[in-house]
Amino acid sequence: MKAQDPSTPSKGWRTPAERLPSESLTFGPEAPLRLDCGVDLAPFTLAYRTYGTLNAEKSNAVLVCHALTGDQFCSERHPLTGRPGWWELMVGPGRPLDTNRYFVLCVNVIGGCMGSSGPKEINPATGKPWGLSFPIVTIADMVRAQRLVIDHLGIEKLFCVTGGSMGGMQALQWAASYPERVHAAVPIATAAYHTAQNIAFHEVGRQAIMADPDWDEGNYLESGKVPRRGLSVARMTAHVTYLSEQALHEKFGRRLQDRGALSYGFEADFQVESYLRHQGISFVDRFDANSYLYITRAMDYFDLAAEHGGVLAQAFTGGNVRYCVMSFTSDWLFPTSEAKRIVRALNAAAADVSFVEIESDKGHDAFLLNEVEFHETLNGFLNGCAEPLGLPTRDLVPWDPAQGDPTKDRIS
């Protein structure tokens, strides 16, 4: 294993803009990553970012797990888009994940497209992008890879592992796979398995990408193409699921876009149409189409109970992890019923668990937004977990509007 110099010039099909300011680790053939699909992946690279300072006891580490289209840049200007970090409201001085007292770490998942090994990166055996020859990965594979970064940093036990959506799946997987290495787990707006409805939405997105002629059977990087139309439609479809009907109504209603009357055509007559088109177009500039296929598949395959004989409670036996499971009232993608399923399993396993349903009209994306009750609840839970360990506890600092709106054009 060796650390890579992020300033090293890119090779192959990566552009200068993608020389990302990340820490990264490369693991050689002597340390392959055994994937659930049966493949030994080697060599492979993991890109990550850290915020705050690891204390002498290495007891203040918080692992933040990102969602489907997130990345390691959770609390800083994104190097490609210039937009705020996707969890800047949560990670930073005075925030719930206070970088004045916690060492926050975020790893780009295996299969991603921001420096970790994935279909966009170069296959050392061929000198060309992996494309669809990259092996299929799972949520458990992502967690095994993250553990290697934790090991490299000499952290024996995480103070907390948390994340929303797919990040919440990873938090659950961490607690199930390595309970002795997790003090607290906070899965947010997530589920213990991906439902048929969610698999269906993902399949629509994948088919949109694969139907784009520029996808070129997954070989678009070699042919110099980008399946923009397909990836844009996939993003538009997914983005609708992140919002509630009320949020869409309040934000757009049936208001027209830059016109006083209907065009009687197929341009973006309505503001909501223009908004979704913008979401799709901007997405293709920062995300890889094949990575979208791989990561959505990883979410589809996630079923924590299936790993434990079909009994979800069996996933949470062993260890002394403290849990705080959180959901949002208007989240129909990962509804509160799925959070309660997790809580019932934790109760059956006699785990130390708290459950909070946050009142919000923002839909699934609420975990990325300035929901005061959500932030206060998380801060209070972490204070309660920190005190027995002798870690500092602090009151939450409300977000100052003078700092701007970190949720504007956020990455979700």
C-alpha cells in the first residue's frame, strides 16, 4: 500500500480538471480487496478527505458515508463545480459534526468517480478505462474498503459512523460487520434493504443511460463520447424522488418559466421542467455514467437481513453500538416505516437505540438541508455519546445566514 501524491499528473482519459485535491491510498497486488462478486480487486485506490484533528487517543473519529451521487468533499468547495460541500451544514466548526472536537473522514466509495477505483479509472492490466469490465460492487464492499483507510490511520474504533440514504446503508453495514469498531451509528433517511419501488426507479435511470447511443456499450471514454442525454434523464428521474409533492408545489407550482403564456410545444413551459433540465445538465459535468450504473446496482443489492439468514435482528448482535435512527415525515423514497423496521430489529437484538422522526416537508433531501430539529437532535445524541468517553460536548451554533446558503445548488 502506498499514498498517492494528488498532484501527480493524470494519465489516460482523465482531464486536468479531475486532478482532485484528495488524500488517497493505493493498495497493491499483495493486499487485494475480496469483493462479494468473488473478484479479488488489486491494485485499487481509495480517495478521501479529512476535516478537524485526530486526538492523541484516536477516539474522536467520525466517518461520514456519502449518498449515491455524493463524494468525499462533504465540507468544502467542490474542486470541479465550485459549489459548497454537500454536508457543509452538518460538518464544520460549531456544526453537529463539529470539526473543533471531531476528526471527520469521508471516503469516496469503490465504484465512484472522484478518485477511488471505479469504471472511469484505468485498468492497469489494459491501460484503458475499466468501463463495464470493472467488477460489480456492493455496500459491504464499500465498507470493507473504508475499513482499510481507517486501519491505515491507526483508528481502532470510530466514535461515530453516519450518513443519509446510501450513506445510511453504509452506516448500518459498518455496525453489522464491525460492531467492535463502532461506538455510535446514526443511519439517516435509509433502509435495511432496497425496496422494489426504489429498484424500479434505478432501473429506469440505468436504461436511460444505456439507451443513449453515446454510451457505446459502456466504452464511451475510449471513443471520446459522453452519454449526456441518458445520464441527464437518469438524474432528472432520481431527483424527483428526492423531493416531496409539497416541496415541488411550494417551489414551483404550475408557474411558467420566463413566459406569459403556454407555448403549445415541448419546450420547458413550466418552472419545474426547467429546474429538472438544469439538474440533469449540471449533473453530467461532475458524474460518470458507468459509476451511476455501478452504484445504483450496489444499492439495489443491499439487503442486510439476507446476510443474516433473513432475520434483520441477527445483523445487530454483538458489540455495544449506540444507535440513533432518523427519518423525515415527507420522505417517500425511504419512508419512516423503513426506519421503524430497523428500530424493531435493534430492539429485538437488545441494542441501545433511539429513534426520531423529523417533521419536514422537504422530502428525502431533508437530510441535506437546514432542518433545525434534525441538527439539534443529532448534536444532542452525539453529546450524550461523547460524555462517557471524556470527549468535549458543546451546544450547536445556529447557521448564520450571512455565511450564505450552503444548500444552494447542493450536491445530493
